[in-house]
Amino acid sequence: EMQLLESGGGFLHPGGSLRLSCAASGFTFTNYAMNWVRQAPGKGLEWVSAISGSGVSTYYPDSVKGRFTISRDNSKRTLYLQMNSLRAEDSAIYFCAKQGRYFYAMDVWGPGTTVTVSS
Amino acid sequence: QSALTQPASVSDSPGQSITISCTGTSSDVGAYNYVSWYQQHPGNAPKLMIYDVTNRPSGVSNRFSGSKSGNTASLTISGLQAEDEADYYCSSYTGISTRYVFGTGTKVTVL
């Protein structure tokens, strides 16, 4: 069974940094692009970043570009999201999600980890 | 990249059919046949229901179907059941640099 499990969420003050992790199992991790998606309390889904299977290519929306960095360690089957210069509006549940191998959609999701940024 | 536009809520009785619209632009929904739909029950992660506009992943009921015309995609749920009550989000591929945009979300209520 394909599974993803996020960790690393927590409470921190504005301007702080945090690194999220996502452990993958049940599929050949290196074959798939991966994504981070977040959901602020009571709000909709927002795509946060993507990374190719090799890790060479990364993608971000303007809202996090320059502050967030996505990376992966294929030997450890783990996806990461380094978040710097955090703001209150970054408070959300962060989901990691596997992209389909031959289609642009996210077919496996983790349960999410909660990040709260507050003064 | 602005969020795709969905109706805030849709409701109907069990056994009926509903359609949720998802309106984007010629740069996202209109440009690619890479529209997907997700179902999210409260407190849970999203679940993929439709990909590439019309395709259902294995295990998803055939009561769910997708379509697209121009810059607007649609999800139809036929034979509405109590378990279909959830939030639904569309998403579109947006190209090589930014990849994805999600819709604003639609709350489906089974009366």
C-alpha cells in the first residue's frame, strides 16, 4: 500500500524557520514527482511546491518563492520542505502528495502536519 | 496565478445528480486537459476522484464523472448518496513554471 506520512509541524513566531519531512512507502519513490499542498484553517487548498523525481527541477508559486525550498533524499525515500521567514498567513495544515506517473494530478496524500505561526 | 472559481455550495436530495463547475482561464483550464477533482471529508486529506478531465482512478465510483468545455471544467455526481457530502476541489496544471492551481472549493450537501 502506498503511504505518505508528514512530520515536523509545530508552533513558532513570525520570522522563524521550520523543516517538514514526508516519509514515503509502498512505491518506487524516485519514479515520482512530489508536491506540498497546504490548507489554512477553514480555507481551501493551495499548492506550495513541486519537485521532479530526480530532484533536479523544483517549482513554487509566487506566495512562497524565495522563502520555501523543496528537496528530496531518494535514498531515504523522504521529501522535505524548508520554510524560512515564516508569516502568520503560512499557518496551515501541510500535506505532501505524490503525483501520478503519467498524469498531472496528486493520487496519494499524507494525513498532513500542522504549522502555526503566531506572535 | 488566481484560484479557479467554483460555487461555494451545491445541494440536492439523495438519488439526484449535481454538477460542480470550475472556471479558469485560457492559461490553465482552457490550455491543458489536465484538470483533476478532489473530495475532502472534514478532518481528512483530499482524495483524487478525477484526473485528466475525465479519468477515474481505480476504486472511484462511476457515479463521478468529469468534463470540460473551453475554460470551464465540471464534475457531475449522479445518484447522490449521503457519503458524497464533502468539500470538492478542482485543480489544473498551469504550465512548466508554477505547475498547479486549485479551485476555491465547493461544499456538497445531501439533503
